[in-house]
Amino acid sequence: MAGGYVQEERDVIICESNVNGLAREAIQLKVIFNGAPINLEEGEDYSVDVLSGGNKWSQYEYRIKKQVFREEGTYIVTVYSVDDAGNVNENIDENKKAEIWFGVDRTKPVITAVDLNSGKTYAKEYKNASLVISDNLVLGSVEILLNGEKVDYTVEKERYSFLIPCCNTAQNVKVIAKDAAGNHSERKIEDFYVTTDLTVRIVNNKPLLIGTFGGAGLIMCGMLCFIRRRKIHLNKQ
């Protein structure tokens, strides 16, 4: 949990070992939530248990209740104590190398297609497609599949760009994004065409196809009407 991201909050248990006993009234626990410090109250937010003492090293167990970490965000846990010899102990002391931080994240990444849509036809040799992929905390990995095969992409901030080559058959894109806590999202963009072939473009463009055949039908109808009128005129003569 420490140094990583989790989807669900849980109790945090810290054990402090000291040659001497601790002054209980001097113990202070706090968390820094998204940069803002919050003081914790013993009994309400955490408990302290003495594990050993006497002729042995003193050991104290701090159990911070999971309710303290119910909000999504990043947490740093700090422990401050003073032993019977007057020594001040803090886990955030650089020499101790005992800083505790982690993140709680239940939100899935968001995938937005910028200029690529299902069922569309693009009259190009290559289509430069873009996606915006974001996460509320830390994005872990992104995988883009073109027709079932992984493709390379470039990243600029939250914008992911990749090339789609020309093809006279329908193509599909699948995007899989995972964040550092393991939440994942998928987005599919299906049955689109990238082609300069006019026939393929017309066949797969319904409005254009309807317009083309509709126009041809009107022309044929007009020609038949003209021939019929011409025939009637000749018969009258």
C-alpha cells in the first residue's frame, strides 16, 4: 500500500520501536490529504497499543482507522513522538527513511475520441487520429489496438496520437487505459474507413449513396417523361 495506489481504503498500521518508553501525551498523528494537513484524534481516528516494554525495546502499534482515508486523493501519514529520554521521533525525518504515502483512487480513466468516429469514412491516404485520455490521479498504462494489433503512438500531455493507414475494408480501434490503482476503461471505435477509393467511399456513405442513386433516378425519370411527351407530340402530327 505504501508508495502506491489502492481502490479501497483500509486500516493503516504503523509500529514504532524505541529503546525507551514514550510519553503518551506527546504522541501526535496527522495525515496530509492532497497537501492539506489534518490532525487525528486518538480514540476517534486511531488507537495506540503497547506491544512490549520493560527490559525490552518498547514497541507501540498505531492503528489508523480506514474511515480517515475514505476520500479519493493522496495521503501522507506522519507520526510524532517523544521518548522518556526526551528524544523527538518523526517518521518524516529524512534520516529515518520512513515516510508513508499512498493514494486512494476508485475512478476509471476517461477516454475521449477527438477526431475518429464509428461508421465514418475518411478520404485520406493516412488518418492521424487523436484521443484524450485522463485520470483523476495517476494514469498507469495505455494500449491502442488497430484491427487487433498494437500500434505506436505519441503523447503530448493527455493527447494520444497515432496513424491509421489507408484500407478499402472497415477498420476498428480498441483503446485500453489503466490507472495506477488498477481501474481500467475501454473504448471501441468500429466500422470506419480510411480510403481514397471513390467506389468504397460511395458504397459506405449512405447519404452520398442515396443522393447518387436518387439523382440518377431523377435523371432517368426526366428522360422517360421527355421521351413520352415527344412520342405524344409526334403522334398528334
